[in-house]
Amino acid sequence: MQDLLSNLRAIGKELQALMAQKLEILQPEIQYQIKTPAMAGDGQRIEHLLDQLLDCLLMGIGQQEFVQLLTKLKTIDPEAEAFYLKELEDMQSDELPES
């Protein structure tokens, strides 16, 4: 049983490291989207980045970037922003222990 727990911990650490690498690779595009004014066509790219960041959020990283992109998406497509906000809320509620 201890071996199984040790293996799961090791896999979790590897997965978190991979998500950190993913976030690092996405950073230039994320920062570009955050720092530039909203333009036509940005919505789809921001949604793609948010999809990628949802994976990172599962490992506890990328929250700040997610919120910043969500704020920009709201100016472009409020319905899409509401969708991703709901995804985030659902993800967070799934993490809460049941009483």
C-alpha cells in the first residue's frame, strides 16, 4: 500500500511539473493577450488559452493568468466569459470535501 501511495505522489509531482512547463510555454501568448487591447478574433484564441489553463488549474497553477484572460474575454464575449467562470466555479466546488 505504501508503494502505491509513493507512486501516486511521484506521478502527481511529475504531472504538476509538466503543467508548470505547459504554463511556461503558454506565457508569451498569455502575456500578449493580457497586455494588448482586445481585437476582433481574440476571443477564440483566449478561449483556447483558457482551455489550456483549466488543465493547469487542476494542478494548482495558472490562477492569476486565468482570471486576467477571463477579464479580457468579458469585454469581447460576455457569454463565453460566463461559461469559463462557471467551469472555474464547478472545478472549485468539486474540490470541496463533502459533508
